[in-house]
Amino acid sequence: MFEPLFLIDMLLAIAAIVAAAATGGLAGRLARRPAAARPLRFALYCTAALVVLRLAVAGLVLTGGLPLAGSRLIVQVPLAVLPVAWALIMLRRHTPVVAAHAAAGGVLLSAVWLFIPFDPVIQLIVSMPAVGLAALVGRWRTGGARLARLPWAAVVFVLSPAVVLGMAYQSNVAAAHAGHHGGTMDWGTGAMPHHPPQARTVDQLTGPRDKAPDARFTLTAARGKVLLGSGRQIDALTFNGHAPGPELRVRLGSLVEVTLINTDVEEGVTLHWHGVDVPNAEDGVPGVTQEAVMPGGRHVYRFVPDRPGTFWYHTHRDAAETVERGLFGALIVEDTHAGVDKTVFTHLWPGAEDPIAAFGTADRPAREAVAVGEPVLLRLINSSEEPHRIHVGGTTYTVTAIDGNPVQGATPLTAGTDLLLAAGGRYDIAFTMPGGSVTLSIDVNEIPNTAALAFSPDGTAPPATLGTGPLFDPLTYGTATPAGEGRYDRTFDIGTDDGFGFAMGRFNYVSSSINGRLYPAVPMLMVSEGDRVKMRMANRSLIDHPMHLHGHRVRVLSRNGVPATGSPWWTDTLNVAPGEVFEVAFTADNPGIWMDHCHNFKHGSEGMVMHLGYAGVTTPYTEDRIPE
């Protein structure tokens, strides 16, 4: 419901900018051209109508809660409504030149702020004097002198956005110079720590170093070629000559050692263990937990997985391009399962025009034989930037785990039920092989693709053509258990918006900012070890954002105000669609400095990155670019 409202409001704001500019121009010409009075009245009425429409849209958005309405109600509505109301009142008495200038300024700024998300309080502080100055300029312009006829009102209108953008630039540059732990901090709501925290650096928070590993692997990153099922060849980046890289299977509780070697990947490489709550030094984030491994270098990771499930690894250096080209693979922490156990990546490979959708490297229909009555476990991993809608046809199935977390009381879903798999997310689904065929196909927005997997007893059945079915909802699936005491030591509010801003000093129109800021100016969320933390995330943008907190899993408490009533929904990558508001909770039990970012790597590269910091923890590493 809310995504169309956001788009309508954006179109109304653009129209309001045009109408406000016309109103201001006509008011400025009135002193020397009395005939402009009638067009001015018409322009004022049109402007007022657009303001009323924006007010109505803001009211509808408010039905989703104040976090969604955001600055629309705090800044934009009063900034436009009050001057326009004054101008309409003055219109009954005489031609409202001064009030028209104020109305034009208020409406113009109200619309502009939609495209420059920043601190609403600062927006309001710098806007009110600008509207007043616009009115004073309008009075001066009535004198008719040549100097007075210059477009001073327009200069005043532009002053506020220029001030705010200047402040955004300065805060971004200052944060970049200060480093990850020297910028601003956000302690949310809750008591400040009573005792000085233990001072630690990230490189002290390592996995076991004094024991022999139970499982040892070497992953060598290099440039290479990957052949897709269709015969198309990808200029890829590989681990051990393959993309996806080798599947690593380990036992629960085993000490895992992985040596990363970079042969010739110029961008540099790291390994992030997505969904595994490793010690902070093993997290693989360049400039935060380690330096990137450059060509000819190596790095050793050690950790002990604390729960079984489906996880994956990928580089965290220039991930928007390097993961797309193949620097990723599966990490399976094994539990007991009899029968077929198959890992399936849903991936978008780089294509000449459109991305190429595939299951692993199968971008064309693939077939596989599975005996009738055989238990089947499919581990679905989305290794690309977009949410994937997965169609499953030919059998009922159960969702046994979400992001490596088991679902309690999982029950069979009707054949044809779809799965929305977040970027970076995982679903484990299980079924018993029927006598007919079972089809898995992928739907990625409007990207054309023919990727499908067909399972049949003899392996010859072609994939069935599957339409869109009902969507699986984790909020109500499975058997509920109590969430525990509802007391939280710390609470944070996170809002995402589209608009212009600065990331690493670069000005751009970005897919989303976090509370009006872009990395590195996004304040670090601060916690103390042992805190119970609650976060509320509201997506006010037009694009899905799969939010991924490193080093922790979170429990979903509610979505759009509706409490979770199914099995405890634990996740590490939560897709927040436009207009959605999620409340999640976690325990701060893994000290470090952790990335919390959108797992659409393009959004991350534009600055949609923040950090969760533990009191007393600092990092010796520095980074000259966004650590995505």
C-alpha cells in the first residue's frame, strides 16, 4: 500500500516545485505588471491544491505509523501548509504579494526536503528563517527598483538546501577523517554505562589460536572464466578455480581454519562468514576487522560454529562487483539428515545487457534424478543483490530453517507456495520425493530468465511452467514460543529514505540513506556487552533493503505493528520492503565493531552502511572507501 503513496508523493513534490516557482515568479512581477494578479491567484490555488494532496498522502502514510510518516509530518507538511494558509487568507483582502512569496518559499522547501533526507530538526531550523527572508524580499521587491527586481527570492529559497547539504558534506568528511570509532555515536534510548568498559581492540577478539583445527581449508582467489549451463562464458573471479567456490562442510563445534590466498584479484579479497557469529577479528570486513588481502597476500581465519545450518561465505571488498562475478560459496554446518542434501544458489551473473539469473551456474533448465520416497533437503541461498521469488511446484514442502535457524513446528505448505528469498538470505526446505516431478524456478523482478530445476524419479522430466502462488509468511509459520521478558536496555530507531547526499565525500542521488545520513557519517549504534537491544526499522524508500547485522542474529518481534505469532523468527538478513516497519531484538553478546548494512551491495557502495559498536572496543584498521 505505501510504496505507491511514496511514489505519488514524489510526483506531487515535483509538481509543487514547479507551482511554487511559478507563484514566486508571478509575485515578483506584480509590482511592475498589475495584470499578473489574476495568474498569481490561479498559481496560488494550484499550489494550495498540491499542498492539500500532499497533506492527504501524508495522512494515509501515517496509518502505517509515525516512523513511516517521518519528516513528512514533522517538517514538510507544516512548512508548506502554514504559509499557504496565510496566503489564502490574505487573498480575500488584497493581492498577497508578501504572503505569496512566503507560500512559494515554504512549498518549495517542503518539496525539496523530500529529496534531501537529513535531520528533520535541522531542516526545520534552517527553513523557517528562509521562508521569513523570502517574505521580506517579496516586500522589498514591490518597490520596483532594478536591483530589487533581481531573483533574490530564488536565492533565498536555495539557501536552506545549500546549508543542509554543506552540513552533510562536512559531517561526512569529518567522519571519514575520524575513522570508524572516532565519529559520532548513538546510544539510542536507555541508560548510559555505569562502569568504564574493558578496553579492547578488534585484533584481540580472535578465534582459538592455541589448538589444532578439526577442519582445514585453503581458498585461493583468482581471475578466471566460468561456463554457464547455456554455454555463455563469464569473466569471473573464482575460489580454487570455481564460482561458486567450493562448498565447505564442517561439524558443529569443530574448530575451522581457512587460509585465504589472493593470486591476482586487484581489488583485494576478504572472507565474511555470512550468518556465522564468529569472533570479531574473523569477520572479514576490510578496514574494520582486517586489512584486505591484496595480490600475493594471505590471511588465516579461525572460528568455531555455534549452531548447525546453512551459511555462506563471500568477499567483502568491492562486493557489488566481486561477489556478482563469483567470489562466494556455501558453508554448511552439518546436522543429521538422511537422503538428498543439495545446496542451491540463486544468483544473478553479469550479462552484456541484463543480469543472467541462474541456480548456481545453471541458467537453463536442469534435470536431476531422485528416487521416489527419498527425503530431500534443499538449501536455498540468495547470493545476489535483489530479493528472489522462488516458485516450488509439484509437491507440498516444509520450511525447516530460516537463515540457519530451525523452525519449530514446521507444517507442510501447499504445492505452489512461493518463497521470497532476501538478498543474502537462506531457506532450507524439505519434502519427500513424489512419483511425479518437482520444479524449482526463479522470478527476479522483470529480469528475463529461463533458470529452473526439475527433480523426477528418472531425471528426464522437464521443468513445469509455474505461475505466481501465495507467498510464504514467516511471521505466522510454525509453533510459537514466548519471546521472554519485554524489557530492553537499549532501543534504536532506523529510517531509510531516498535522496541526495554525500558518501565518502561524493555527491550522489542514492537508493537510501540511514536516518538521513550516509556512511561514514551514520552514527555508530553503541551497546554494552550483555544489553538486550530492540531496533525498529522503517523503510520510507521505494526499494527493498535486506538489512544484515554481522555477528548476531535478531528475532523478529513484529511487522507493521502485527506481532509475530509463529515459530521464533530468527534471522540475520531481513528484507524490509517499501513501507514496511519491523521491530527486532537481539542480545549484545559478541563484542566488537560490527557492520550493519543493506545487503544489496550497490546500496552499500552508495553509503547505506552503519556499525554496531561495543563500549570499549576500538579498531586499529582504517579504510579509504566504503567497506562493502
